[in-house]
Amino acid sequence: MSRVVVTGRIPDDGLEILRTAGEVWSWEHDEPIPVDVRNEQLADADAAVTLLTDRVDDAFLDAAPRLKVVANVAVGYNNIDVAACHARGVAVTNTPGVLTDATADLAMALTLMVTRRLGEGERLIRSGQPWKWSMFMMLGAGLQGRQLGIVGMGAIGEAFAARARAFGMRVVYHNRRAVDAETEARLDARLVGLHELLETSDVVSLNCPYSDATHHLVDEAALDRMRPDAYVINTARGPIVDEAALVEALRDGGIAGAGLDVFEHEPDVHPGLLELDNAVLVPHLGSATVETRSAMARLAARNAVEVLAGRPAVNPVA
Ligand code: GLV
């Protein structure tokens, strides 16, 4: 019988699927599992179901000599040293697909929030300050006829592009390779170089995975290329953006605003961002719907069960 260790709270339907593979132990608290507890539990674990807040590195793997699979309950897997896992014959899986719509919805929501100054408006009302409607109060930017530039045209990028099209935006994208012709035609999206994307887009959205190649992709030089009336949206991973450079650009009018779901040193947020009205800040909520989190837990569980049964994972990370 296999033993599965779940390093944090996940929805029950995921746990139920895991129980079909054997004995399941899970850390049932919202605060991170202490390393000594984790290591003790990993000692005889065949599978680990992990969250994006876990660091799966050599220390984790050293504690888990029997491990066959790390099933991350997230589409991003930058928290996992995949090469170290593979070197020890440990499979790695993620949960693509099931969180595409929720994350694209959040990218659209952040775009609307920052361009229409909704956070600022909310803060004004809640501050109790007197206000009355006036012609020039809190004017934002409309999206119709504006250009969305998507960096990383995977499933989430495409889903955001489709939403933006419904709001009257046109789409360009930057990706390692062109998406298929049918998708390009459906989204009327054009592949461009990163510089052109930065220089010509009204909204730049980050939808790429985080890796050494995308670390600080949006740095001072990239922000300098952007127009002063343009916005950055990040629903991918915080360190894709140089947060200190972003604060400077937002403060000095280098760009108009930013909508951020993720942060460079999460859960810490650059103190400069907290003071800026043109930054909309939400706490990594991209996949945070009841339905999506359940679907992620079920998919991660299926991945673990398949590997434990000696079958190929549904979503292996290569
Ligand atoms: C969330 O950030 C995920 O990668 O699933």
C-alpha cells in the first residue's frame, strides 16, 4: 500500500481520490508545514502532493527516499527543482487547464480595476471622505481600440486574449513560437518581438512561466520602453518583474499603472507599491475560486494515483 503526504490543506475531493491509492497524511493548517514535521512524514512517503509555497529541492528529496512522484497543486512549478527530481527518478506533475479561465478572468479583472481606478474609488468611499459626482473625477482609460500585449501565449494568455477581444481590444503577443494559425485567426493576434510589444501596447500582460530566462523580464529597461499611458498586469509569477524598478516607473509616471496578483518576494510586497494609488494589489488569487481549487486538487490527486499505479501521469512535467 502506498503512502501519500499532502503538505498543506487541499479540498476534500482531492483527498478522496488520493485515498484510493493508499494511506493519506495531510497537514491540515493554513500556515506552512514545519520542516521537521514535513521531513518526518516524507520518510516513508511514496507520493508528495505539494503547494506552490513548498520548495521541493534536494533537502526535500533527501527526506523522502521512497518518493515516486511530486504532484504540485498548481500549473506553475518553479517551486520544484525538476532536474533534481528527475535525477532521482521522481516524476513531477502540475495542474494545467483547470485554472485557465479563473486566471484569465483575474487578469481581465485587474485590467479593468487599474484602468478604471476601481481600487482608488473603493478606498475613497471607505475612507468616509465626502465626495460627489463630478465630470472630471477619477477618469480612467477605456479599453476599446487599445492594444493588449501578451507575454507568454499559453492557455492562460489565449483565454485572456479572448476576453480582451470581447472588450474591443486588439491583441499582439510574444512567445517562443507562434501559436497555431487557427488560434491566431480566432484571436486576430499577431506575434511580435518583445521590444515592439513593450513599445506599442497599452496593456502588457505577463502570462509566461517563471524561469531563469524570464527573471526580471520586466526590468528598468523594459519599463523604459513602455509608454507613459500603458499598464502592466502580472498574474504569472512575481520575480518576472523587477519590483523596485516597477515602483520607480509607477511613481515617476514612466507607466500609468499596474495590476498585480503576484509579488517578487511573496508574500512580502514592496513597501513602495503600498503607497501608490496606480497599483492594484491582490494576494495571488488567480485560481482562487471554489470550483477551480477543487478541480486542481482532483487533477493533482489523479496525477499522483496514476504514477503510483505505474501508469503515465496525466500532466507530467518534462
Ligand atoms: C498558481 O499560481 C499556479 O501556478 O497554479
